[in-house]
Amino acid sequence: MSDAGTPTPSLSQLADVVQPPPVSWMPQTVGWEVLGAVLAVLALWLAWRGARRWWRNRYRRDALAELRRLEQRWQADAGLGPVVLAALPELIKRCALAAWPREQVAGRSGEDWAQFLQANAGHALNAAQALAPLVRDVQYHDAAALRRVPRHDVKAVIEASRQWIQGHVST
């Protein structure tokens, strides 16, 4: 007891400090739920568009893989230059047939085909201009004439083909 007559509290009589409940991480208003739903729909839509674009461009991946195989064969044996030069217009035509309706592509040849490549080149316009002589004239040259094409020109045509396949804009 203290000298004033009041008892002194002991530690056993003290009460713990009451803590408030933890703050919830769940949103408290409906606006956050609406925003979450909108973001989920947006994510699904973007994923769907990405998958659709990836699927639509499979012909480009296939054409680029075939172009890589042709280039590797040519690098292994420089005597295959005529084979590569003869195969490139066919590869580009098949690529175009995958991107446009058959009626717009199949019947084109010569200058008309070169103009089509330039008109639909997108950001690969320089490549289309480099390909124009090849698609216009290769069908009229025999293997002996194609063998005389310099190695750096074959490399340039391969690179132009790659750029056109990657950069053309289909409808």
C-alpha cells in the first residue's frame, strides 16, 4: 500500500494494449473490382490478338526457314547459286499466295509481278526494288547465265528476299 491508502497495482493486474485488427488488402469499393475486371478482359484480348497474329504469320516463319536452308546450302556449295536464284522467285510467290487471295497473285509474272511486290512491300520497299530484276528476268535465263551472277549479288538477292518476306504488308 502506498502512504495515501491506495493500493499499488501489480504487474499481474495490468492489461495488454489492445491492437486494432489488420487492414484488409481487399478493395473496399466497387470501382476496384470494375477496374480489375476491365484489366482482366484487356489482358485476355491482348493475349488473343497476339496468338492470332502469331498464327497468321506462320507462313512467314516457314518461308524464312526455307530461305535459311537455301542460304546454308549455297554457303556450303557456291556452285548452287543458280539453284538458289531459281528457287527464290518460287519461294516469294508461295509466300505471297499465303498472304493474298490466289486471284490477286497466281497469274502475275514479269513486270506485273515486280510491281505487285513493290506495291505490297510495306517497309521493305528497297528489298522489293532489288527483287524486281530477279522476278522479272530469272525465268528467261538458263543455268549458265545464272552461274555468272557474282556471289555478292546472290547474297544481296537472298537478303532482299528475307526483308520482303519479313516486311510485306498483306491485306
